[in-house]
Amino acid sequence: MTQKKSGDNPYRHIPPRGFWRTAVAEPGLFGMSELWNSVWTLPSDAVFATFGSCFAQHISRALLARGKNWLNAEPAPGRTPAEIAKTFNYGIFSARTGNIYTAAQLLLWARLAAETMPAEEIELWTDGAGRVHDMLRPKIEPEGFVSEAEARASLASTARAFRRCITEADVFVFTLGLTEGWINTRTGQSYSICPGTGVGTFDAEVHAFKNYTYPEILRDLELALELMWGLNPELKVLLTVSPVPLVATASGDHVLSATQYSKSVLRAVAGDAAHRHAAVDYFPSYEIIAAPPTRAAFFEPNMRGIAPSGVDFVMGHFFGGLDLSGPARGRVAESEAEKAAESDARAAREELVCEEMILERFNEA
């Protein structure tokens, strides 16, 4: 008896990239293609701004290495040597924000840029030597500022630079890094690191651990996007999720479980935001590094750092899916000389700037 073929159904019209066998198993890791195709056609001289967790620095370096327009809205003064510029956190992100690990922190910066929140509300801390530290950017000045006035002036300068990144960039790239954070229970301010681990003094009555949930992260991200689009309705936002595991967790869970929770929630938020808004896209850096086909081959021996080969692999898919075929607008984020100098400076930086690494100091095992 001849078995009848099944009738028409949606799966008959899915291209090969939609099936695991033809998209993953048969081509293998280095044969996979079409992992990402940008939903936008960008001008050939599109300007990019980059912020977020440590992994965002790989994107800015790759943009510079390929001669693309990376916006450095807050460059180091004059002819500052590369290592000194790095020490004082210039040229790490498109403005001198330091790491922005959570959507809650991004919302703070969006509020500062949109001037719906005065910089005076950001918490400062004075150490025993009288140096002042900005708790939104705790490691931005290694030894702290000489006065509260200087700290406030620097914060205001960075807020203006962050605003420029919104108003002048074509694409705002943001890498989500953590769900875990710490907040001030009296003011609601979120911190990039736990007070007392790098700067500040920990106070159990004031400082509380916060593991942001999916609804909270999506809410904060949506509020930040609304403010940013209020400044630049044409801004495109490209979200990624860092594949780098947590250094430590204060959740009480095993750090492996805590990492998977964090990345899963952030991936869900980023994907849903991209589905909600035509001006938001998602690039799968997390999946490219951490999904089963790689067999963890792109991690360093510590199983946390990403090897250069992994970074190159991710960037290959990034530029392979980026569509820069639109007409040029004649926009240049930096002069060619500035680009060359910045590229040389960034090439000399072997380590990413990652404030979270401070936590390893407290591992007594």
C-alpha cells in the first residue's frame, strides 16, 4: 500500500537555515551562514556608538579596524598617551560612562542625557583621603576626583557626550551583561558594582542586592528607548547579550546556574524588544559563542574569557550580516588621523576594561 504524502503545511516553505540538520549539523561550525542579517539598510558611512558590558568593546575595536565610523564623543584631551587614556577610561566606550551592565543603568544615562534627571542626584562618595568618587562610574578616575565640584562637572560632561551619541549616531549598539546588581534602597540608584568592593562603603541597611526580573528589565529598557527616541527619532538600536559568564553571584545560587539565568533573561528581553520595534535589532553574539556547536572552543582556559579566535568569529558574522549598502551621507565621526591614532591606541589594549573583575579579589578559596 502506497503511503500518501502529507499535504501542504508551513514547514514546507521554511528555507534550509530554519532546520537544524541543514543549518547547523551538516555545514558544521565554520560552514554556518546567515546567522544574522540586519533588518536595516544603513548608509555606507553609518556612525556607530557602543556601550554596555565588557564585550561591547570588541565591537568598537572591530568597527575601527575595518575603517567604519565609530563615534568617540568624549576623547582624551590633546595628545594623551594611549596607556594613560586607558587608565582614565577614555576611548573605551563612545562616552566615558564605564561599564553599563544593566538596563537600569542605561535608563539612568538616558535620563541624564534627556535632562529629565539632574546630575546632582547621582550619588558621590568621599574616601578617607578626601578623594571623591562618582558611584555611577566608580572606577572612571582611578584615584577619584579632587572635589565634589570636579566630580559633578565630569559627570555632566559625560552626560552631554552620551546625548551626542544618541543624537549623532545612526546605530546605538548596547550589550546587555547582567541581571544582577546593587541598589540604594533610599534613593533607588543602581550601581555598576557593589559598594565596598571597589569604592564606597557597604551598608547593609542601605545597599541591597537586586536580581532584576524579565518584566523589570524590559520596562527599564523600554523607558530608556523612549527617552532616546525623543532625542533622535531616527536612531537605530542594536542589542546584543554578552557571552561572558558572571565573575561571581550574590544570588546564593551556583555561579553556573546564576549565569544561565542571567543570560537567558537578557536574551529573552533583547529578542522581545527587537520584535516590538522596527528600530531595534538583535545580534546573536551570545549564541555564536555559547551555543552547543562551538563545544566551548572559543572560551579561554578559565572558561570565562573569550579567545581572540572567538571574537574574530563573532565579528565575521557581524560584518557578514551588516548591510551598509545605502547611500553615504557624508558623515564622519572622526577625522582619518583621529581614527588612525585611536585604532593604534586600542590595538595596544590587550585587556578589556571590566569593572566586574574586581569581585574576584574577594574569592578566598
